[in-house]
Amino acid sequence: MKTIKERDREVIWHPYTPMKAWPEAIAIVKGEGVWLIDEDGDRYLDAISSWWVSLHGHAHPYIAQKVSEQVGTLEHCIFAGFTHEPAVRLAERLLEILPGEMRKIFYSDNGSTAVEVAIKMSLQYWKNKGIKKKKLVALQNAYHGDTFGAMAVSGRSVFTEAFTDFLFDVVFIPFPGRGNSSESISALEAVLQQGDVAAFIVEPLVQGSAGMCMYDPDVLDTYFRLCQQYNTHIIADEVMTGFGRTGPLFACNQVQAAPDIVCLSKGLTGGTMPLGVTACTQDIFDAFYDEDRSKMLYHGHSFTANPTICAAALASLDLLLEDSCTESRKRIINAHKEFALSVSDHKAIADVRQTGTILAIELNTDTPSYHSGLRDVVYRFFLGKKIIMRPLGNIIYILPPYCISNYELQYIYACIKELLESVVSS
Ligand SMILES: Cc1ncc(COP(=O)(O)O)c(C=O)c1O
């Protein structure tokens, strides 16, 4: 009988995978906390929460129970002209905890669609009001997803190269790295002064795919205040940073000024099922509240607000808001800090950075890019240690489910130290 990975090779095309160079996928048959177990019984420690989605660990029994109850009651129903308790309850609960003055929740399917909706909301807001604001501003090297609008507001990179001619123009301002935040802020102000900027979209505090690039809350606060001053929408893409990854529930909780639109996905369901949320203020919603049907938001997906998925999100919120989850995040943050300090002077390291539960280590290399030769070596090194760690070029990072134990964290740190030694001696 063929194994799953053999059958996979015949029929599957995997995401972000050079299929010729990486023909074999590891076939996972079970999840258990931070562990994924393959068809041969090998256990892998999921150090990156399976692409940053798993909050409480895999196959969490409480979420599984709530999903099972819901799927046997109402698995799905159309969400235009109809509604249901899980969607309404989830919106109520999200609005209670979201930063700023969010008043309405628009559901979609994933992080990219949450961003598409945010862009459409902003552009049509200004059109509905008869105000000429059509420009979008983003940070260099941003990543907001893989659909066309989301790609357009993402940095031009190897991810978007094949489609560059088809992406609408966006103004990119420099990333506020160490020493150039004032250049970035001035660039934003210069473009805002032109008076035609519809929205500024930003990954608050951490640019994930760019390589876990981190910046100060003060800079984010200044961006937000400038946008408010020039009457420009702020779209906070909290798809990765949301639900406690940076410490508090949302990265925007670390600044005074508030966004107009917030995008959520990934950890929203605890990582069990796909769901996108675009939350907005009353002012934005009101611009679409009209008898003239041309002013409504023409957007929707077949599975909008799927009740089973909303039930998973509600269960995940229950777990997230328990004191024990806050304590776990604090424990991870402190452990990361201690480890970062212990390796910061290592010869193999160019930079160590941390925001909340996200720890990133930039390795010294002559080829510091997404296609760095180090990437595959490092990926294989960790797989050999039974750790799932997908480096972003020469940058390795830990972004674990909050249920990770101290012992499991220490195992990852020990393997990183071993890698650093082997890099130096090679
Ligand atoms: C900040 C951010 N926005 C949007 C997305 C896209 O989300 P999805 O992969 O669910 O489409 C991602 C995915 O990594 C992300 O990190």
C-alpha cells in the first residue's frame, strides 16, 4: 500500500514549495498540543504554530468539543439576508476587546481576504463620500497576503515578481529600522500632505514575512497620529500579531492612537479553521449605509461567517481570555528574553530581536535574502531535531503555541545553540 506522502506526490501541488527541489511532504496524521505526529510515528515540535495560526496547540479538546456541537446543530448557512448566534456572539465579543472604536465586523475567509475587504472599504468610503482619495500607502517589504489587492499593498519582492505588471500602484515608505524611523515618518508625512491618500496599511510592530522585522510602538503611534491629522484611514493588519502574539491581545494595544480598520485571521479560531475578520469604525460603516444600492459594499464569500468556524473562534477566545493563557504568554516572553541575552554576542548572529512571544535571530551570512543558501540547511537541521522551523531566508524565529512547556522551549533553545556552533565551525 502506498504511503500518504507517496500518494501526495502524485496529486498535490503545495503552497510556497519548489515542487522539483522538495518533492516529499511529511504526512501528519495527528496533532497533540505543540506536537505534530507523522505516519511513521515521528513527533515534530511545531515551533512556528503551523504558519503562525495555532494559539493553544493542535487538536485542543475544548475547541474540538465546541466545533462538534455546532456542526451537529447548524454547520453552515447563507449569510446574506440570514444570520446566526455564533456570528453575532463572536462579533459582540471581538468588538469588546479590539483596540480603538471598532463598531462593525465584516467576515471573510482568511488573512488575504480580510485585507482585500479593508482596502475595498477604504477606497469605496471615499468614493461614496465624493472625495477624491485614491492613493494607498504601505511600508516597504510589507506582506499582506497573496490575492491581488493584498499583493499590491505588499512590498515588491520575489513573492510578487511574476505579477508586478498587474498590481495597482502603491506608495511605499521606508521601514522604520534602527536609526531611520525619522526618515520613515517624514516619508509618510510627505505623501499624506498631498491630500489624496485613502489609507495607510501596516503590520503593527512586527513585519512577519519580511523576516520578523520589528519597530517601536512610538513610531506606530506617530504614523497613526499623522494619518488622523491628514484624514487618512489607518488599516492595522493584525493577521499575524493579533491574539496575544506581541504580549497584549493586539499589537495596537501598545499605542495610544487607534486604527480605523483592523484585519484579523490566523489565531482568530485558535488556528483550527480559516476565518477572516475586517473590523471598522461607525464612521466607515455609515458611509455605506444608504438607500442608494450602488453605495453598498459589493463583497462576500460563500462561506462568510460559517457557524462551525465561528464556534471554533468563540472557543478559542474562551481559552485566550483565561488568566492561565496570559500567564503562559508571560512565561514564554521571559524565557525568550533570557535566551536572547545568552546568545546575543554569538559570532554566528547578526541580530536578535523580540516582540512579545515572537523571537527572531538573524544569522550572519553573505547572502542575507529570502533565497539565502543557509535557509535550506537550517530548515533541514531543525527537521533532523524534529522541530518545525521555517527560516525566512537567514532569519530563524520561534512563534510557538502558548501551551508550549518550559522543557519544550529549552529544547528549541538548545538546538538553536547547537546550530549556531555548527554555523561558526563550518
Ligand atoms: C500580516 C499578514 N497579513 C495577511 C496575511 C495573509 O493571510 P492568509 O495566509 O490567511 O491569506 C498574512 C499571512 O502570513 C500576514 O502575515
